Amino acid sequence: MLISQKLKLPSTAPFGKMSSSTKLIVAIRKRPLLLKEKEEIDCVSVSHPTVRVNECNLKVDLTKVIANHDFKFDFAFGDPDNTEAVYANVVKPLIPLVVDKGTVTIFAYGQTGSGKTFTMEGIQKAAINDMVKHGKAQGKLVYNVSYFEIYFGKVFDLLNNRQSLVLLEDANSKIQVKGLVEQPANSPESILKIISFGNSKRSTSPTVANDTSSRSHAICRIRILKEKVVVGTLLLIDLAGSEKAQIGQANSRQRRLEGMEINKSLLALKECIRAIDAKGPHIPYRASKLTMVLRDSFTGSGEKNKIVMIGCVSPGISSTGDTLNTLLYANRLKENKPVVIEKVEPIKLEGFPLKIEEIPEEKEESEENNQDLKRLMTTLLREDKATFIMMKAAEDVNRGAQSLVKAHERYVKEVNKVAATEKTLAGKLQDLETNDIDECVREMEFQLEQHEAAQRRLKEQIAKFKKKLHKEEESSRYFMKLNKN
């Protein structure tokens, strides 16, 4: 029955050329079934530009039924199409722009195990070779390579011992990555060697889908300089694995929080790209660290600024949920629906009361940051309430952890101050001939009270944080319950 539902057209239909005015290109690549998936049913068929997913469901009377989901994209690649075909049709026409004052940003997106890292590695090798080849016609060029990752909302330099980096926004709204190391190179081999070293430093963790899943967004930036002036930029971004359906199934809170941080940044990325494609008046790039570092890719104008999203999908029936999520994500990138901050009334979801106003304000962030975050959460609340609950709880835990760290730092300072005073008092007690013993005892009692008060304040912060952890646990169970229904 499933075979009869597949697309009849050949998956090797001819690919067309994109208009030079097109800023956003969305492509999908389906990988073939792997040997370990020999028991799986292939439920994805491709006939450029259409991708069809055959979803197997059960009716109320337990009768099996197949639902067909069709999506159309700028490019769609099936089993017979190798990485060279993806590169030749999607990326290669854009490479001349990189050495001609252009900015080309390429994303690989999809669930863990869908072939996105494999695809990105093949594309980056071909792109770098062609970039240097085109660059020779421009004279002597230097290729400055930086490579960093965003993990758990923090930025780390993969070329400098994973040093923590700070994002700063200057007076011109430009995002600067403070302390980021750039390594100069002058050949494809030297560039790829630098990238290979950075890849070895990426954060990986075992997940339900993969024992060595990439849990960070890896961003390789190559700036081309001629006589110390930037004449082009190539950004190659391997996004972290996106397994929405498996977040609630994670074995540990660490993996769940990891997954929600990934989803938050992917949602922020989607909203930025949608705003670009819709030519919206505002691009909410401040909603996540990922979108902040890509600000220039979003705000650049002209025909020499291009964004490519390559969505990778797994064909097996067990991956149907994640495959549909990937395709829906890619499909929404070109939905011309402006995102606005709406007034959200309090809602109640099976005993789980939520308000958009509950999103805590961060006093240290700018008003623009808060507005972008609210816009992000408003969109999520409208489109996916279950994930909103998980993301809200994860945000509370992350913020609570930061508050607890600051509270502990204050506690250590207070305790050290008390200890220094007590040491001085102990010295006075050894010289009772010149010091008032009653005054020393009173002062010692006062210092003990200060110590106890500091402990009490820290315990209160710990109790508040434990409540947030409990709420995150509850939201995870709620998320799993909704996904089962």
C-alpha cells in the first residue's frame, strides 16, 4: 500500500537555475537507508522539487491509514543524487560572489543521523577549492579562518583551546566576538586543516538518536582579505541535531536542557530568515546567540548576500516525526507571514497555566533583546504550545542557574570577609592586656550572625532553584504526554 503512495516521477528531474535576485535558497536532501536500517521502511520519496512523506497512522478502529505530506522547495535531492550534485546545483553558482564583496552563508540542518555533517563536509571541501580558484584572478588574497561553536547558549573558540568568547554589540549595531582567533591561510589544504582541527574540539553527547551527536552549532567563518581589506565572507554552519520528539525522552535533565537550547536557537534562526524573505521591517537577531553572530548575514543587502539552507532528512519510518519537523521547518522559512508581538491572554493547558508575561525580564539585557525574545516566545506559543512549555521551563532553569552562581559568588565574598575579621579578633584575644575582652566576644558573635545570614540567603536561592528544576521535570512529563496523544 505504501509503495503505491510514493511519487511516480523520477527523482533525477532536471534542476533549474535560481534567479540572481533570490536571497534565500532552500534545498532538501534525502539520504538512502543505511545497512543498520535494513528492517526499516523507506517512507520518503523525492521528485525535484517535491518531497513526499508517507506517514503511517492508525484510525480509531485501529485500521492502518497512510497520510501523504507533500512539500516543494527550490531544490530536492533523492537517493541517486550525491553530495557533488547538491554542491554543483545549489552552492557552486554562489562561490564567485565570495571573492567579489559578497557574503554567502550555508546551513546544514536536520535530525541527528540524517547526513547533515556528511553533506556539510563535502560541500565545504568543494566550496573552499572553488573559492581559492576564483580568488587567484583577484590577485594576492589572504583567507582568515575562524571557527567557533555555540553550546548551551555560550560561545567557544574551537581554534583556541575552547576559550569562552563574549558577544558585544557596538554603537553601529555590529556584533563583535571578543577574543575570537583568526588563523590566516593561503591554500585549500591549509584552510581544511584548520577546519579539521576545529572539528575535533566540537561538543558531542550521546542521544537517543546517536551515540556521538553534535550538540553545538559549529560556525566556520572565512574572511577573504586583499591588502588588509575584507572583500568577501563565506560562512559554513553545521547546526546541532534537531530531535524535537526526543527531547522529552532524554535520559537526563542535561540532555533535555541541551535540546531546548538548540530548539530555541533554531526557532530564532527561522524567524530571522522568515523576516528577511518577507522583507520585514525588523529582524529579531537578538533572540539567541546563534542569530546574533549571524547578524551581518541577515542585514546585508544586495544581490551578493545569499543564504542557503540545506535540510537533511532520514528516510526510515521510525524517523517520520523528525523528518516531517525538518521539512516543516524548511517550508516555513519562505512563509511570508510577518511576526508581530501580540497581546497574549493567560491560557490554561490541562492544568498548566501559562502567560507570556511570565517570561522573566533580564535587566542586564537591552530592551531590543527582550522584545526579540518575546516575539520568539509569542510565535512558539501560537505554533507549538507543548514545546513552549518545555522551552519556558528550560529558560527558567538556565536563568536560575545564573542567579545561583551569582548568589554563591556573593556568599564566598561575605564568608571570606567574616573569616578575615574573625582572624583579627582571634589575634586580639591573645592580647587581653590591651584589648577589651567583652567587646571582642560581642564582635565575634556579630560575625557569626553575619555568617549565618549569608548561609540563609544562599539556602533560599538554592530552594528557589530546586523549584525551577521540579517544574522543568513536570514540563518534561507533560511534553511526553502530549506527544503520545
